[in-house]
Amino acid sequence: MNWEEIYKSKLVSAEEAVSHIKSGDRVVVGHAAGTTELLLKTMVDHKERYRNVEIAHQVAMGHSLYCLPENQPHFIHNSLFAGAGSRQAINEGRAVFTAVHNGDLPRLFTERILPVDVTFCMLSVPDKHGYCSFGVSVDYTKPAAESSKMIIAEVTPNMPRVLGNSFIHVSKIDYIVECDTAPLILKPPKISAIDEAIGGYCAELIKDGDCMQLGIGAVPDAVLTFLKHKKDLGIHTEMFSDGVVDLVNCGVVNCAKKNFHRGKMVASFFMGTEKLYKFIDDNAFVEAYTFDYVNCPEIISKNDNMVSINSALQVDFTGQVASDTIGYKQYSGTGGQADFVRGATHSKGGRSILAFPSTAQGGKTSRIVPHLDEGSVVTTTRADVHIIITEYGIADLRGKSFPERAKALIAIAHPDFREDLWREYHKYHR
């Protein structure tokens, strides 16, 4: 059979596709904007068929109906990165959390540490050779699919065809559900005056020709607004959103000075609006690769002048960084922060930045603290941390002793908390 015949032979309805899932199966779901909402909803609609089906994935941008209390006997969510849809379920015991660096995540599936029974993925329509693209979610979704006993795909004309190591042939898919679903939309965040101040400090440290990794949220987006006077910037990042498209369109990002993947923007997944999804569609300037490549510190460090920009929830006087827990509560995930901190640190001319507002809870608490809250876990170790930025300035911690670090951090804490922080500092350092 040619590929068109193979494709047609695999076409089924969503209901028939999910009927092949068995109780006790582990189902890995496409990531973030690539979440397969149609298949998930159909599975939940027929929940009486299932007991203890594990649904594993990272950021859940959809409705996460399987996390609702009434669905607990049927589904258990294994969260690899807590988000708005799964956070409550994790902290109330209806879901579990698995900590893993993004760069190591594919190995959980490919080495059968977490054997995959079923993969749900959203794919582009096949090209003339029968290859579909994983589009906005290559990351761990492609390795999971390649390691899976069964692949169930939503194939939609709305999924962009992203180039790079992002393709699967229709012959490898078990069940295909044709639909008009689309990657989920992430609207640009509102940028506050505090975000702008932080973005300005970050931009001071970015030089012409640098290669950048940007996290997600108001601070990274604020950074981008300050870069329009820069030249020849490159991109090697686990994800990017609409703001990067603006820098490409005005000529700031051209990847001309990259010494590794020169002339290409490299990423692993994409979250944004239709503007972003149209930009990455069949764009030879953009290449997507799996997490074990994009987030490998050794690969990251091959980019000279690599600058990583991520966020944090708390930093203590020694430089320990908590970015995914608030006390005993799981808030987000390990993600790729440590991957890029280490990769940027080992890059020739590289810089690793952690940038965040100086306070939390509407200004009631300081994010710079003498010690991390009880129960908080360390996302980035004190030996790895480099530059910390708040709206009050820049603290370069590399090569500094613990007393020097504490002083530098107090200097960029919110003024309302500095007296208390100094008091705590003098308890231990005379």
C-alpha cells in the first residue's frame, strides 16, 4: 500500500480511538499548546470504561477534566510540570508529581523507566511523502510516541508543519482522528512597571550577537521589548512565544552570529497565539528538536555567548533557588531551568540570569530570604547560580562568598524588607 492507503486504513472516530485504552494503561499526552483536548474529553466522557488510567504530561493548558474529584477512580494524573489545571489536584492528593529536568525527560520514556502504553499527540496533516509534524510540541511528545505501544493522533490542518527533528510517518501511527482542532492559544501576559524594570536590567546584560534562551511569562516578554536596538541575536531555547516573532520581523534576531546551528532558531516547543503558529509553519528559519537535544547542557554550551533568562519564587542568602515549590506545595516544575543555567554557564562568554519581582503576595513577602521556606525544594543549586535580577538591580553571585552573596542580594531586595534581612544577616555574620 502507498502511504495514502495506509493513512485511510487508520482513520477512526475519537470514540473508537479511545476504546482501545485499557484500565491501568499509562497515557502520555502531548505538551502544552499541543494538548489533545478532543481525545482527552472523549476519554473522560467514557470514563466508566476505565480504572486507574495514568495520564502523564507536563504543562496542561486545557481543561484537565481528568483531574476533577469525581474522576479520581478512573484517572490518576502524573504531572511532570504542575500548571493551573493540575496544581490543585497535586496538592490535594488526586495527582502525583514527578520531578525531572526537561533534558532528561525523554529518557524516562525511551529507556522504559516510565513505559508508555499510549501516546496522544496532535499532528499536522501529512506531507506528500506521508510524514506528519509534531508541530508545536516536539519536546518529549515525539520520544514518547516513538517508545509507545500505541499512538493515537489528532491530525488537523491547524497544526503548523515545523521543521527539524519533528516528523513521524503515518505508518507508525495506530489510530488517526481527523479533526479541526488547533494548538491552544496562550495570550501575551500583561507587563507591569515592575516587569519593565526587571526587563531593562536584563537587557543591559545582553550584547549584540548573543544567543538567548527565554522562559515564559511577563518578565521574558518585558526583556524582549528592550532589545529592539540590539543586533544579530540568536535563539536556542526550549520554547518561544510571540515576542520573538516581533524581533525577527524587525531584524534583531537573525541568528547570523551563532556558531552552532548558524542561521537557525532552535526550540523544542511553542506557546503563543495564531501569529506565532503561522510564523513557525514551514519556516526554514525555525527548527524543532526533542528535549534531550535542545536542553542538553553540553549542546547548549556549544552556543558561544549563551544567555539564559528564567525566573524564581525564592532565593536565599547562600544563592539557593526555589523555582517550583512554595513551601510544601508544588507550584510548577523543575522544567529546563537547571539545564540552561548549566549550559549557559559552560558556554564561552555565557551568562545565566534568574529574574523575578522582589516580592510576592501583593508585596506582603520578600522573595529574597535568609533561608528557603520549610518544605521548599532547591531547583537551582547555590553552586550553579550566577546572576540574580529584581526591579531593584543586578546581583552577580558567581565567585562570591556567602557573606558577599547575602549583601548583594539584600541590596536588590525590596526596601520594605531590607532592615529585617540585615537583622537576619547579622545573626549569623558578625
